[in-house]
Amino acid sequence: MAAAVGRLSLWLTSRVYVDRDRASRVTASYLCWRQQRYCCFSRTIAATRQYSSDSRDDLKVRYLDGEDAGIVVVGINRPKAKNSISKNLVNMMFEAVEDIKKNNKVRSVILSSLVPGIFCAGADLKERAKMHQSEVGPFVSKARALITELDNLSVPTIAAIDGAALGGGLEMALACDIRIASSSAKMGLVETKLAIIPGAGGTQRLPRIIGVSLAKELIFTARIVDGKEAGCLGLVNHSVEQNDSGDAAYLYALELARQINPQGPIAVRMAKLAINQGIEVDLSTGLAIEEACYAQVIPTKDRLEGLAAFKEKRRPHYKGE
């Protein structure tokens, strides 16, 4: 996916005018990318994986099976540190994202917390306080790169916010395609309280999601909103009443992932790419991007399966081919 985005970004920055010949060239590059991506299928990954490190339980990744096969649940698990973002967590999340990118059986990803009442409290300030000034910049750059990688995943990503998502925690959620929050969850980009600014994409993604003026208000004041207000602002797609087990947002996200699962996987990936790239450019260029992405689904077996299933009045069985 990152390679595809890179090719499109390069094409866009050259400001090529829209015509069929140029759209065909973009199509050709996608065909090459798709062939490479689907030919290098990675090893089969166990249903549950814990990453090996000094704190191997900080992140737990589950590849669901059965009818939920294709759904990956990434669970942050640092209860003593309120799921704050440490060097170790960043490294483990990079590894998890790389595994997901290599696995063409993945159809959606849910980013969640295994700690009740907390999604992610932002940077690990205790660890940050021990860093030399020269270490801070590179660490923030690496965290920013991680969140960009999350944003660039080719499959739909859903943030299940069942607790506080502050600073970098909210920035992770903003990088997801869809956000679900419990009504009691607390969210905010609070960096200005510490005399810094959001450094992992918050100043760019928040205004793109809720609008420039509202984003400025929330960032300038470091205001924290609950799930209900976040829903009104458009910060989250859905706000749900929290349940007794404290996982209402996760359960809603899981149901949403189940609705995505039966759809054509290549079509879903191309739709995401067309939307993400097209929204950043003028309409004419966006339509050319859509045309290029549409060209990727025409030669697929899945498209023929969809037509056959419609004709035979049965449920289609898509394989991502």
C-alpha cells in the first residue's frame, strides 16, 4: 500500500493534467504493484501473537478465525502506564503493522485497548523526562512515521475508543478510517498544556476531519471532549453508550468489521485509496485517480464472482483475486 501511495503522490506532485493516456499510465503502475503485492503472500500467522521484547505484553495482536477470519485486533496493553506511547510500544506496533501489510488475507483492522477505561494516554512522559534533548526529536519522528504507516494501511482501520484518548493516543485514532467511541470516553489534543504542539499528525488530520476552525479551538485550548460531544463534532463516526464490561466501542467496531468482511477485498482497498488520495486534490484529478483505481478491479476474479452471484441469487464468495 505504501508503494502505491508513493506512486500516486509522485504522480500528483508532478501536476499532470487529466487525460486518458495519463490515467492509463497510473493504471499500469497499479497493475504492477498489485501483481507484486499478491505474489509475495507472507507466512501464515497464528491466531494470537505476542511480540517478543523486554515488555512483550505491551501489545497483543489477534488474527480472528472462523467467520471473523480477515479481522485483526490490535490491542494496546500497558495498564501501569495508561497505555502511553513508549519506545517499546512504537517498535512493537511497527512490527505489527508490517505483518499486516504483508498478509493479503487481512480485510480490516481494529485498534483497541485491553486496559479498561483507557484507550491511550499519549506519550509516556516518565520515559520522555529521562530522554536527552537530542533524543526527543528522533523519537517523535518515529512515532509520527508509525502513525503514518497506520494511516497508509490498504485495508479499513477502525479505532475502538472505550476510554481516554489523549495527545498521541487521539492522533493514532485520527489516523484510522473510522472511529467508534463510548459516550463516556475522553478525547483531546492536550499538548499545548505542556508548551508543545501535537507532533504525530494531529495538526493536520484533525482539521481535515472536523474542519479548520473547530480543530484550532480544540488544539489552542487543549480542551477534552467526551464521546457524545465528539460525535456531534464529527470527531468520531459513532458514539455508543458504555456497557458494564467497558467494551461497547470495541463490540460496535467488531460488528462494523463484520459488515466489511463479506465485501470484495480488492474493491474495498481501491475505494479507500481513491478516497484518501482524491480528497487531497481537485475534482478533475480526483476523478482520474478514481478511474485508475477502478481499472484495478476490472480484471479480478472477484468482479466475475460478484456478477455470477447476482445472477444466481446467492451470496458471493470473494477471495481477493
